[in-house]
Amino acid sequence: MSKKKAFKLPHTFIILTVFILFMSFLSYIIPAGMYERFIADDGRAVVDPSTFHYIKNTPVSVMQFLTSIPQGFVEAGFIIALTLCVGAGVAVVQKIGVIPAAVEYLAVKFKDKGVWVIPILMLIFSLSDAFIGVNEMCLIYIPIIMPLILRLGFDSITACAIALCGSAAGFSAAITNPFTIAIGQKISGLPLYSGWEFRVVTYFITLTIGVLYIMRYAKKIQNNPQLSSVFEEDKIKREKLLDNAEVKEHKQLNKRQKLAGIYSVVMISGMLVGVLIFKWDMPQMCAMFLAIGVGAGMIAGLDGDTICETLLAGCSDMLMGAVIIGIARGISVVMSAGNMIDTIVHFFAQLLQNIPASLTAIGMLIVVTLMNFLIPSGSGKAVVLFPILSPLADVVGVTRQTAILAYQFGDGFSNIIYPTSGYFMAC
């Protein structure tokens, strides 16, 4: 008897291209519409909710479909640059032996209790997103923790889950997230960062659930590695780690290597301070990782050619993720070209007005979750939705603080579900 052919998930590029094609097709069905926008005090273009009107249909042409991916690369340029710069900087620190030595040290220390690394790392990652809201930092976390997670007997899915679920817990609770909470409360006329007490409670509940779930999965994989869906791939990675001369047990770093390691830690700490206090964005983060790679290599005594070759190799390792980010952005490119987003927002606003008041908060949660597929940017979605959600909350008798929560939960959790979320797909 002929064997049944097993289902094989299509390549990520194919999945994303199908989404772009589907959204291009919808531009021939969904009427084009537009809200007028005004410039707020902080320079952001904010929707005027009373100005929605239909415009002449602008269906996506064949050429617009074909150019959506190159245009996506342009629009996601800084995220792509950050991905490549992280790979480059981390590769040099790996080359000089700092990361392998640290991994070996922690692997020995946590040899019999490695599962407790999970809550420690998730707490650190989630707090970062809860306060500064830079979920693209997952691109930084994963290549750093991956060797440690593999050495402790877990799989690469565990490493991704630690970073992504930790980020989602923090970003969804968003105690002082400037990109969502600050913008949403400012548009809604609420005191800045008010309601943080309840969000702290939801943060710990969400984080605890995530930690327990991932610990359970990791323990299962540790006991039987063949249960992992990436067992064969991780087996090759783990062999490379163990064969690497830099990670032999009790490997000692020389003074220059130690200085390079200290320099790297100081630079990363400085970058976090810059993001939190000086409002640095991706260009500054890119520059810091290049400075980490070049500076650490020079301190450790690598020659110029070796540093350049290592930086290039690190970029090569992250190329797949960078390309995915560009293709994923192509989905929003075709939606903008078809002028569909405002029409969909208007449709959901009308729908929310017609449901019972007791269900409005849940309706807001569902609407924000669905809209996050179309507008994966937290801040970008906030300036579109809050001018509509805030007055709507007043009309139906829901507090504006509840609308903020509905927005946070709808935006935060779906960031690690949707293929339109570029950083998630790259991770």
C-alpha cells in the first residue's frame, strides 16, 4: 500500500507571499476609505474619528503586488538593519570566547537545576518590555541565550519561547510602555501611566502562566530530546557547541578577553539606558552593536580583517530573519496601497456601537486583536484606534482605562501569533 504523504508546512517565504496576494485580492472587494488626520502636540498624525469617508477604489495592481516586497524592505529598513547588526556584534563576542565561556560557566552551575534558568531569563526580558516596550529586543536575546539553552539539554524552541513569551507578558501588561500606554492615555485624556497597579497584577499572572508552561515543555524535552520537533537541527547545533575549542570545560579567558567581555556588558547596559532615558531608537541601537563588535574585537586583539570577516559571518547568520521582516512588511504595504485599513477600522467602530454595553470591553479586545494583523505597530495602531475607542467607551459606559487594557491585551499577545509581526517571524 502506498504511504500517505505527510503534511509539510510550506516555507515561510511562501506563507508570507500568499498573505500578500490575499490582501491584494481583498483590495478589489473592500471599499477604499479614509479618515482625515491632524498633527498632535507630539508631532504624530492622529485620526479625526468624525471624518471617515469613502474614496475612489484603489485596487492593488500587479506591479504594486510585485513591488510590495522591495517596498517592505525599505519601510522595515531599520528593523532589518538592527537584525543584521545584532548578528554582527554577537558574532564577534562569540568569536573571542566571551559568550562560550559564559555559557560553559552557567551550564556547569545550573547542571542539575537548569530549568530554573527559564523564570530568571523570562523575568528579565519581560521587565524590559513592561517598562520600555521595545519588543524587537527579542532579536538580541535569542542568539545570546540559544547556546546556553542547548547546553542545558533543552531545544531551540525553548530559547525562542523564553524570549517571545517573556516579551509578550511584559508588553501586554505594559506598566510604563511609552509606545502604547503613554500614547493611548495621552489621546484618551488620562493621567500618564495611571492604572499601573492593576497592570502589575496582570503582569505577574501572565508571566507566571508563561513560565510554568515553558518549564513544563522544557522539562519534557530535557527528559526525552527526541520529542522536539527540531531535534535533528538542534543535534547539529549542540555538536558544534561541544566540539568548539572555546567551550571546553573550565576554559579560562585571558585578560584581554575578560576586558572585551566587560566592555560588551557595559555597552549593552549603556544602550538600555539610552533607550529608557534618552529615547534612543533603532539607529542608535544598531550603532551600539556595531561598536560592541568592533570594540570588543580590538580589545581582544583580533586584527582588522578577522573582525570584518566575523561581522560579515554574523550578518549572514541573521540574513534569513532579515529577509522575513522585509517580506512580512509587504503585507502592510499592499493594505496601504489599497486604502483598506481605515475602512476596516470604521467597520469595527460601527460594529462596537451596536453590541450590548456589557460586552463592549470584550468587543474592543477582539477588534484590537484583529487589527493587530493589519497594523502590527503598537504606536501606529494607537494613533488610529484610540481617537475612536475613547469616545466610544464614554458612549457605552465603559471606562477609558478599560479601553487601555483591552488595547494592551489585544496588541501584546497577538504579536507572537501573527505572521505580519516582522520581529516575531524573524525570531
